Amino acid sequence: MSIVFSADIVPDVGHQNDWNEAISWHPGLTSQQRADRAPFQSAFGAGKADIAARALKLAKRNADLGSLLFNIVEEQAVWACLAEGMTIRATADHLAMNKSQVGRIAKRIKRRDGTPDSRALFPAGSRHSRNDVRNQIRDFWSPGPNTNQ
């Protein structure tokens, strides 16, 4: 069963002056609270089908970048724990990761003598800027207000 929305029943949302009123909001919300929450509404893009493909492409690119950053930092975090002598189980507990995932990463990065081996993680041919990736990884590894350092 598929649902078809016609332009007559879908409110103009997102970029119209009165779009905010087209969503059924809790009556206690202020205009600012509604504006702050609007991008999380599925109807936010209504009336903007002409730029929907562009919005989706940009969101996918950012998701791809996030995935790349996560994979790199995940391996770096496992490497850091193993280099300090933690076991796979201790590393998994410390990083709140699945033991099997830590084991797979450890297998990829361990030398024959059991110590972790460092390897380049930026994929060849990546469409992401090396500088952007580098800077974000540095930011992730810098001590912040929510760390123990």
C-alpha cells in the first residue's frame, strides 16, 4: 500500500513565511521553539521538491564523511588501548564496543609480535578533503570538557 500526497494536501513548509503554522505544534511552544524544532519535521521540505535531490546529495555526502571519520577514529581508539597493553575484552569494555568488532580491528592492525602496527587510514581516491578530515580528527582527539583529561 502506498500513500500519495497531492500538492493540495501538503502544506508549504520550510521556506514560506507561514510554513511554521502548517505543522500541528503543541500549543505551549513559542515561535522560536517551533522554528528550532522545524528542521526535524518530515514536512520541513514540503514545497521544495525542486531542491530535494540537492538536499539529499548534501546529506549523503555528510553521512559519508561522518562514516569515514568514525571508522578512522574507531581504529585509532582501539590502537591506543592495545598499545597500552589492554586486552581485547578490556578495550571493548573501555570503548563501549562489541568485543568481536574490537577483535576484527585488532587482527587488522597487529604485528606478528602482537604489538599494534600503525597504518595510513585515509582512503586513496576519497572525495573528502584531507584537510577537513585531518582537522576533525585532531578536534576529536583534543581534550574537551567531557573527557577525563
